[in-house]
Amino acid sequence: MVSSGPEPKNRTSILPPRNMPVPPSRITNRFAELRASGELGIVAYLTAGDPSTAATLKFVVAMAEAGADVIELGVPFSDPLADGPTIQRASERALKNGTTLARVIELIREIRNSNSRATEVPIVLFSYYNPVFQMGLERFAAAASAAGADGVLITDLTPEESQEYRRILAAHGLDTVFLGAPTSTAERLEKISACSSGFLYLISRFGVTGAKDALPDDLPALLRRARHVTRLPIAVGFGISLPGHVSVLGGLADAAVVGSVLVSEIEKATAANPTGAGIDAAATALASRIRALKDAARSGLSRRGVPLPQDEVST
């Protein structure tokens, strides 16, 4: 567990020497591999602690074994403004079970020690800023990095307010992922991209999270605008749930973020039985979903064109 407390006054000591090369993160390496093979990535989101952290560990292992390329672990929060009803309910259940940011960080350590493909799958902590602020930036970054996290996405932190956050996380080798939206101007997308590392998360549509039947008509134009200002991999989320969505995105984005439909599978399987057979059924359903999405990502429209030269892949 990680206790809260005051920030250290002297923060300059956490910065690496300026000329020291920064090794590529697991996230960067995975996107490089995907691009080299012409394959769309699948980023799988779960709310940690729903219905328990032990169950989440089992779910992450199942999804990693099924082919998930990146795992996003959502930190439950009492006022999740960006989340739709499915993830809101999951957060409520996780909080009721006592799930905290410190416990989620410890869960990452358990995933890294799971003796499965999940030990090497990139993991992004997905959180609102308040739990991180309460823990303290330096303490949070040190604990997350030591546990084996690869990146962090703070949904309600703007680029203008992120300088200290980015500095501290970078010093601990953590990627900082930011959100771009349909309303973002070219200038705004450029600023968001400049603050991001690992990948850029592009919101596909207005509103909150939740599975949808079709992707927005203006999504290709949004992706073109984002491509114009960044060379980071672009992951598209909000409303992605079907293999058909993955097929369409394959020629446009680098990864699809799938969340609500996975959280819904957990809810359906564990509502009546949040232990034992219910958890096993949820793990099986999640693996089946990921396999179907990865099958779509490896064939048909999801196959990308000629990969970029290797010196461009890792930039």
C-alpha cells in the first residue's frame, strides 16, 4: 500500500541528467510492433476492483492471453463525469468494495507477477486527478512506476495545468496520455499532442463513454486533423465495441479503445454471483470479446498499408 503525505520540497533530484537517453516504454515498443506488422491495436479498459481486485487480476490475464495489446486500468472515482452509466455503476461497485488508488497500484504489481502474458502487456492507469493529487504526484509516480505501470491518463487534467505532472511522471519513466476531442481545434490538438507520450487518445464523439452501433461520420476528418499535428500513435475510444468498428478504424487509427462493452460483460456475469463461477464466466466472455476484436484487427480493412521505415516507427 502507498500512504499519502506531503510532497518533497526538493524535486530537482528526481530529474535524470538531460543528456541521458530515455529508453522507449513498453507502450512505444508495442505500437512499433503493431505498425511494423500492419496491425490495429486493441486497448482494453476495465474498472479496477469490479467486482474485486482479485477478479480484475483474472480478467487482465484473460484479456492479455486473448491478445489485448494495452490494458487501461480505471481507478474508481465517486464523480466520474466523463463516464457513461455502465462505467459509473462499475465505479460504484468498486468503491463499495474499498478499491483505492493505492490498491490499484498494488494490483499492477500482482499483474506483473502473474506468470502470464500480462506480465509484459503495457498498462495505463486511467484516473481522475483528485486521487492522484491526494496521494501526491511524486509519491504516486514513484509507486506506479515501481509497480510496473507504463503510462497514466488523467481525464480532467488540461495541458495548461500539466507541466509539473508531466515533469514528475517523465522522471519516473511513465508516459503521459492526453485526450483529444471532436471539438479540439488544430491548435488545440497540437498542444495536446505536444504534452502526450506513448499515444494520443482521440475521443470519437461527443458525450460520455458507452457502446454504440455505428461510428461518427466525421471521425475520419478528426483523425486527419490529428495526424496533421502529431506522429504519435492514435488510439480512438468512446463507442467502440464491435469487430466492424475495428475493421473501419484499421485504415485510419493505430488502436481502438474498448471499454464499456467489456465492463458490461463483467456486470452481466457477476451481478448475481460476484465470486466463483460468475468471475470465471466474466473472464471467458472478456477473452471471447478480445479474440473477436483481434481477429478483425488482423484481417480485412483493419490491415494497414506499407509500414513506415523503422526510424519513423519509434518517434
